[in-house]
Amino acid sequence: MSSKIAHISSMPNSAHCQTCSLSSLCLPVSLQDDEIEQLDNIVEKSRPLHKGDILFRQGEELRSIFAIRAGSLKTFTLTHDGEEQINGFYFPGELVGLAGLDEGEYPMSAKLMETTTVCEIPYARLDELLGQMPELRRSLMRSLGREIRDDQQMLMLLSRKTAEQRIATFLLKLSTRYQARGYSATQFRLSMSRNEIGNYLGLAVETVSRIFTRFSSAALLRVEGKEIELLDLAALNEVSGDSHGEGCGHSLKLG
Amino acid sequence: MSSKIAHISSMPNSAHCQTCSLSSLCLPVSLQDDEIEQLDNIVEKSRPLHKGDILFRQGEELRSIFAIRAGSLKTFTLTHDGEEQINGFYFPGELVGLAGLDEGEYPMSAKLMETTTVCEIPYARLDELLGQMPELRRSLMRSLGREIRDDQQMLMLLSRKTAEQRIATFLLKLSTRYQARGYSATQFRLSMSRNEIGNYLGLAVETVSRIFTRFSSAALLRVEGKEIELLDLAALNEVSGDSHGEGCGHSLKLG
DNA sequence: CGCATGTTTGACGATACTCAATGTGTGTGG
DNA sequence: CCACACACATTGAGTATCGTCAAACATGCG
């Protein structure tokens, strides 16, 4: 359980922003070629980091934000009683570390859930570019805004949704995000444990497990350890409570 | 219940950013005098708007963000089943509307809880200034970051705290915010109803009411309708679950 | 003054947590 | 390569917290 601090050493000559297949997700801006090149120049690509490594730690000085190239990580804070509270999961093409921009230090820690490659974007350099490139600036604003909206959807989830609705919502969100980066929307591998899912959704592990089996019995999905197949997106959507169709909120009876 | 859309008409010659006592809260930046003047030029001060008025509506094009000069408002979204979900309460010196910057439209509505005066900051003009003034840019970043951190504290609250802890946390947060703007930290008037508090904290109205009386019985506070006096900040802190001292989590027994 | 809205209090019940035991997988070391 | 240990996952039983329903009470607005 000795989680090492990830030490980024730049790859000799890896990929570039210009050719990165994730660029449309990472910073969806319409930049000039030379602007992209400028951006590319300040970005440091890491060699793969290992599962369990800490990318940054709560309270550390915020020197960089990170874009994920491959793999996945979780961000979390520690509660007063030393428990870890997961704030979010991050996948390729997503930016991590934005939340700390105001304080100059990371308000939470980031830990890899599997072998992961990131792009490091030094904030000082980025800040210069922001002054020169309005589009980049707006793009970053959009990323911040998206972060806020995501959090607010979570607020909604935590304050109004039942356990079933939370899990359904969670799975559908994952589905959407996987789809956005070219993976299957219905079949994927959960990179987080049931424990982490429960922590994130404000549920006990046991509840998560029970609902997985309940959904399985109802043929909404197929579970095999961490492998998941969503069998009935429409029904999941119904259960999630986000559907506009009248969901009248009846919960699942066992099949 | 006919909530009018607030229509901002600029005051002939009201206050200026240069002399605003809230400027340190609103945009806590170290700007040059001429920079502040530039900012002041694009800000439109409203005449007082009435309780119940809508400042902006979810889905509307985001033309401006707002700074509150006096009064208070709540932001909320509508759930799929038409219920209102409160996202936050805003007080003088705070910025509203930031969350929509990415999409170009407001992701939620804002409704006044009492007679309120705001400064309107047209986004197009602001964006120009952002390119010219690095400090202003960082300040706005900080505001966005703060919004994110606040949301994440709420996530923590909703996913891990009991009803008692939520109410205690809520009251202490209010206390801090009031203090920051020069009001009493222990005596204030709740501008929101019990219903709105419950909605915001993910609790039923009845639960909110019960806990208020429970706190009252335990001499943690004094309630008289919307008037509140916090009698034992230390104890409230203890109950809130945020204290670092060992809280061993025993709930209040009636006095 | 009366109706509407907001608040308080009580009784009851459901959802999800805790505790506990068993089952399953994963990684490590012999 | 197997065996063991450890973390993770599932399932069950009992319970507590909080939500729902209901009614009385207070407050405020027209």
C-alpha cells in the first residue's frame, strides 16, 4: 500500500498535441496551427505511471494541470476522520487539477486506478498563453464550467436520488464518456472497485453490490466482476430518474 | 406566484467599483486604478429588484454574470419531474452565473429571495478585458475555482453527513459568510425558508424543523422564525463533523 | 379578517446502513 | 506452479435515520 509519488519525466519524443486523437476532448478549441504548436511546446508527456501512484497530493503547490492520455484516476479528499472521499473519476481526454486554480494549491489528491499516461501542463506557461490566445482561454473556461456543471449534477444525484437511481445514473454517465472516446457504450471494464463506487455515490459497498445483482436479475445489465455489459439502456435511463418520460418511480422487483 | 423577469435598467449615477465596499469580495484583485476604471465602465448597476423576480432563467443565453450588491438570491434547476432543486444561495459580494461560461447559456435559474441590487457584467465586454488584464483573469479563475470547491464541500456534505451535521455545517457556513461581509457571525436573519434549506441540504422540511428545535433544546442556538442566534459555535462545530478534535459522533439527546 | 403559505410536532414505515459471515479473485512468496 | 494471504465482493439479518403522511399552529399578505 506504499503509494509512490508519480515522478514525471518527459518522454524523448512521444506524441504531439497536433496528432493527438484526444485533442478534441482535451481542449476542444479551434486553434491556429502555430497556436497548437505553442501549446504543444509547453506540454510534457509522461511515461506510463503505475496503479496506485499519486499524481498530486492535496495541499501541494499547484504547478501543473494534467490531461489524461491513457488509463484512469480518481481524485479524493480526506475527511476530518481520515476517510477518503472520492470526488471524481477521470478518463482519457479529461483535465485534472482545474479545481485548484484559485488557491494555487491542489484541493484534493489524485491517485491512479491503473497504469496511466498523462500530459502535464505547467500552469505558469499556460497562463502566458491564455493571455495571447482567446480561444484557448475560452476553452479552459469551458472546462471549468463543465467541472462545475458535473459537480452540480452530482449534487442533484446525492440530494434527491435513491440508491438505484444513483447506480443507474453512474453507469449511464460512464457509458456516455466511454462512447465519447470511441469505446463501446454498452460494454466496458470498471476501473474502480465497488468500494470506490459506493464512496463516490454516497452509498455503502453492500448497497452497491446488492443493486448490481438486482439490476442483473432484472436483465438491465450483465456483471462479471469488473466487466460490465449494459443490456437495456432505455430501462436504465428510466430507472436513473433523468428520463423525461413519466417514470412514476417504481423500483425494481426481483425477476 | 407570477415571478417577473428582472429587467435591468442602469442607474443614472450610482456607485462605482472604485468605491464599492464589496470590491474585495467581488473581485479580489490588485488592479491598477485605470484598470478598475475600465472594469467599472462595463459594469451596469441595477436598481433594486423585488423578491421573487427571476434574474436569469435556465437555458437562456448567457450575456452577463452578476455580482450582488445587496440582498440575496438562490439558484436552482428543475428536476425532470418539475421540482426545483436549489444549487446555492448568494449574498452581497458574490458572483452569480459563472457556472454557465462553458455553454454560453445559464445552466440554472436565479431567483431573488428578497429585494436585491446587483451589478451586471456583460460577458462579451468582460472577455475583452480578460485578455488585457492578467490579474482580472486570475481573479475570475479564482472565483470559478472557489465555486468548484464549494460544490465539492457540498458533495462531501451530501454523501457523508447526517441531517444534524448538515444543518450545523450550513449554519456555520452562513455565519462565516456573514462575518466576511461585516455582519454579526452569531446573529442573523435567514433569508430562505425551511423548505429551501431542506431542499438545498437534501432533507425533508420536517427534518430541518425538528433539528432546529433539537439544537434549540440543546442550547446550541436560539430560533425565532427566521431570526437565528448561534449560542455555541464550538458545539456546532463539533456537531458539524468538520472539527478536527475527536467528535466521536454522538448525536444530541434532548435537554 | 381570512385564506394561503410556512412551520412545528407526532406516528409510522421504508430505504439504506451496520454487523457478520461466506464466497471470489488477485497477487505474492515458497 | 501451487498455496496462502489479503483485499474485494456478495448475501443475509437486524436496525436506525430520515422521509412520508397527517394535523395543528403560526405567520403574513391581500
